[in-house]
Amino acid sequence: MKWVWTVLVIAGLAIAGVGIYWWQSTVTSALPDGIAASNGRIEAERIEIATRLPGRITEVLVDEGDWVDAGDVIARMDTIELDAQLHAAVASVHQAQQQKLQAEALLRQRRSELVTARAEFERVSQLAVEGFSSEARLDGQRTVLDTAEAAIAAAEAGVPLAEAMIAAAEASVERLQALINDATLTAPRDGRVQYVLAQEGEILGAGGRVATVTNLSQMYMSIFLPTRDAARLAVGDEARIILDAIPDYVIPAKVTFVASTAQFTPRSVETRDEREQLMFRVNLTIVPDLLAQYQDRARAGVPGVGYVRVSPGIDWPAELAVRLPQ
């Protein structure tokens, strides 16, 4: 059965290629010289709004068809457990700050003790030189001084240790706060809600999709052109789109992509005639400012025809002059 499906797939691709080539050679034959055309369909980027962590949905704030701006809240996830962890992390920060205060107070105490030990050692040393103090007493005072200096070193190490504990606790707070922020799912761009895939109360795994938003700020039509036409196009060239649903209007667009490899052809093409049948994908993107003006009418999936100028020096014919709804 595998070879049957393989044959069907190959046959389907061949029919698609032949169909596009026939359309190019017959339907577009009436176009003026220097204008090429191909049929296509308006497409738009789809953005999947998904969860970063597993959890329960507490609120879904959009319905299918709603328009959302970038930053609008789509849904919220349950954060009770994260909130509790955050409170514990904040308490750890306060604890570490108190430990730093204690370490600084201990350091001041040890410094005071060192000053006293030095002064006493110098006094006993002077008395020993004058013969009023014994060597044993001097040795004992030297030990006290050494102990005070060692205590200073230990106290000084306690301050940066406390600071490190504060930094670690604050980092934990930031991490948990970031997770809590991620539990509020927002729209990354302006667009229209295409699908709502989950409802309140549902439990999703990490990466679970809640909604799909269609980004209507970047809409384009993909068309396929033969080698002779695609080779003369450059990114940025002007284009025109006429949609089947509104044939009275001509929409301005720009060439934003020209494929570097051909479609619907064998890997190896030997003859000139075969090379002329190579079909290259070309994207015609509608001007974003125009989309913003007509965002309520913008629809993905609408079929139509895309036109390009393969001879830059010519003017657009009158039937392809820009005409927009008023």
C-alpha cells in the first residue's frame, strides 16, 4: 500500500504544478507585457498563546473573533502555590537582611574589642620594658590581641556571606515573580482571536495552548511564478492584489520574499523548456498601514490573484490602479 500512496502524492504534486503552469499560460495571457500574475490566498501569521508551566486555568478573558491589542490579557493561570513560594522567598530575603545587620553589628563589636586589646597590649609591653610587668602577663596579653584580630577576620567574612544570602534570596524572589507573571497570558501583538482552545478550570501541561491569535498586521499572499518572471523580481518591488470576494478593489502590496529554490519540479532539469516551467514561490505583503486602516475587514484565507511588474519601467495598467473601499 505504501507505493500506492507514494504514487498518489507524486501525482497530486504533478497535477498542482501543471495546474499552476496552465493558469499562468492561459488565464494570464491577456495581461499587458511586463505584468505577471498568479492565484493565491491571503495568509496571516498565527500566534499560539500557550502556558509556560503546567497548571489550572482560572480565567479566560476573550472569545473567538475578539480583537486584542498587544499586551491585552488573554487568560490567567492558577498561582496559589507560586504565591506561597514567593511569600517564603520574600521572608528569606528579610531574614538574610537581618543576618547582615547582625554580622555588621558583630564586626563593630570585634573592632572595638581589637582597639581595647591593642591598647592593653601596648600598656603591658611598656610596663614590661620598665620592669613593672612580668613576661607571662605580656604573653597573655599578646594572646588576647591575637584572638581579637582573628575575631575581626571572622566577623569581616560574615558580612559578604550575609550579602550573598540576600542576593540568593532576591534571585529566588525574581524567579518566582517571573513565573507568576508568565501565568498571565497576554497577546504579544495586535490581532484577532481565531480560536479559544481551553476553558476555565481545565488543567494544561507545559506548553498547553489556550488560544490562537491571528496577527493581522502582517498579511500576505503567496503566489507561484515561472523562472522567467521570478528571476526579474526583487524584494521591495510593487505588487497588486485583487480578492475574489471584492473584485472591484485593487490592494497595493510589496514583494517581500522570492524563493531561492523551485517548486513542483524534479531535482534535475535538463532542457530549456523544463527550466521555464520551474515555479518559484513569491510573497506579496500588504502595506501594514493599510491593514491598520481596514483591520475590521481583514480576513485570512480569502482567495484572489496577485500581480507583479516584471519590467520595472512600465506603468501599472488602469485596471490595476489602486482602488480601496471608502
